[in-house]
Amino acid sequence: MARQMHLGLFILGTGSHVAGWRYPGAVDSFQDMAAIRAIAREAERGRFDMIFMGDNLYADPGAHPSYTVRLEPLTMLAALAGSTTHIGLGATVATTYSDPFTVARAFASLDHISGGRAAWNAVTGASPQAAPNFGKLHPNHAERYAIAGEFVDVVRGLWDCWADDAIVADRATGVYVDPARLRRLDHAGPHFAVQGPLNIGRSPQGRPVVLQAGGSAPGLDLAARTADVVFSVVQDFDEARAQYATLKALLPRHGRRAADVTVLPGVMPVVGRTEREAFDRLATLQGFIDSRNALQLLSDRFGTDMSAYDLDGPVPDLPLPDTYHSFSRAVLNKARREGMSLRDVYNLIAAARGHWVLCGSAETIADTLQAWFEGGAADGFNIMPPWFMEGFTDFVDLVVPILQARGLFRREYAGPMLRDQLGLARPERV
């Protein structure tokens, strides 16, 4: 079979556009399970590989509504497991503010509950605002990635403590668990000491799928070594193709093939039945943005106090911050290429928080996604609807059928587990 595109749904209940909740008829709560179930069913109807849920560990009334007021991701996805059958269920849990035993156990549980559809997005946690909620100081970038690398190794080691056939449940002998097929981890490292094993058997997928989203050099190296799926932040085809090639070139040094890692750039598609309808929709969304939050949002993303700069002036020469490397690099590169003002940059970030915005008719959007997919810039896309439900339903009803008709996207699921959709073999126990 010819190579096919993968699609993930980045689920934010109020939409990825910061003001998507204000669009007429839009979902306006990320605590409404009825709406969240409807979104999940729509994604499964569209044969998406997975639902992916990012996370935030602090509340800021001026931030995106779905990052400020939301359900805890693993709890929410466990609830969705019962109302879906094939779609993968991915959630972010930050390595900086968690512990490996709890994370390994939680995702193994979700994999059992869902019948093999769990995925963990292993991120370091970029926001220093989260630190006081855990009584910690926020580590610097290098330290966060040192912690993350060890954290992921421990989690994967815990998943491998159980052999597939360790639970024998032999009524005749009274043996429930064969101790010869179960082992302790006994990890002792710079940041973690974990004995193990988990108190849950090996998961249906062997190991839940591991997602990663870091775009810095340490982030790419961690992804090349440990990730099954990588989410990227891009604004430009050439930049995306270069980043894609860089990641794929890192894989052989870790004994991996290009096909072992699926790269999904984030994209916010604003779909219309015509070009005019699409741009009118985007204009409506942009008209809802409150520019009073511009400097706060820019300061947060760039890690620099932007109050000294003129919003209508040029983008200053800013260093990459200790946080949000991928976002900052992609947006600053675009701003310099196109001579954007700070207000232009704000509008870009406010629209999709630094992700690529693709606006046009269904045919135009399908053409663009195909060009990126076939041009070596992506293995598929993490779709970020600007609002729900219409903003997502139009992608499912208008864009997906074009991709299917071109033989680029599945018409039916490949199997019951997320690894089936991604074309990934079940990993052997190490």
C-alpha cells in the first residue's frame, strides 16, 4: 500500500483559536463532557488516528480559555474510552512536575481501559508559572531535558517489568502471577530512584505510544531516541521540510528507521466551501481578539518583557527564550522573512498560539496538505480546529473525503489499537 497520511485532532473544547468560543454556535466550555464526547465521535467518524490533549498546570484568566478552565486529561480520556472504539487517546503529562511510577501506571491503565489506544505526550513543561503549584523552582531548559530523558527511560522500563504471559491465574496450582516473568526495575539515577515493578500487567500495546513535541536540539534528540510520534511547530514549508529531515537523520544513531517516527506539524485549518467563505470566517474570528492582552501574550511566548516595544514597530532582535523554543523560533523566523510588525506577530500567535494557520476552500487545504505530505515536510498533521463543532465538522465532511479520494488517507481503521493506525509494530519487552 502507498504511504498514507496520519491525522491527529488537537482537542481544545473551545477551539484552538483563542476567541473560537465566541463564534456563533460554538462550544464554549472544555468542561462539558457531552460536547467533548461529540467531538471525539466526530474525529472517529473522520477516521482520525488519535485525539491529542495538551495540558496546562496553572490558571491565568488572560490565557486561552481551554488552558485556564479544563478537565484533567487522563480522567477525561478514560471517560472517552467508553464512547469510542478505534481512535487513539493521547494526553500530555509533564516530566518536570510528575513522577515516573504514577505516569507509567496511569497510561498503562488507560491502555487497558481503551483496549490499546493510549498515548503519552512526554513534555518537560515550559511554563514557569506552574512551579509554585508544586512547591518547586522551574528548572532551566537543559536541566528539564536531562530530567525528561531519565523520566522517559524509567517509564518505559516500568512498562517492560511484566512479560505478556506473567499473569497465569492457574486455578489448579493457585499461582496467579509467575514470579519468573516479573522483574523489578531497580533504577537509580541522577533524578529518580524507582524500584518497581508496576502493579498492573503489561499493556495491550506492549507499551503505550510515546508522543513528543520538543523542537530544540535536546528535544529533537529525545524524540529521535524515544518518540513514536512527534508534533512540530512550523510556519513555512522549507522550514518544516528541514526540521523533518533533521529529525529523521537522527534516528539511525539510535538504531531506528525513518518509518518508526511519525511527524505531525500542527495546523489550524479555517475551511470554507469557497475561498471567500474561509477568509470571512477567519476575519470574524480575528475580530473577536482583545488586543489588550497582546503584550502579555507576547511576553509569555518570547520570555521577554515586551512592554517597552511598540506594537506597531518592527520585531526586535530577541534571543530564543528558555521556554517555548519551537514556538519562538518558528514565529520569529516568519516575522523576519515577511517584515512583520509586533502587532502582526500578536495576531498570528493569538490566532493559533504560534501554529500554522491554513485558510481556504476544502480543495485548497487538501492541495496544501498533500504538497507538504508528498514534499517531505510531514507524515500527516495535528489538526487544530479554530472552533467546535462546525469548524471541525467542515474539515471532516469537506477535506477528508478529498484526501480519501486521492488515496492519501484511510477509509477504514487498520485495527483496534493505536499502533495499528500508526503502522507501528508491538514492541518487544527489553
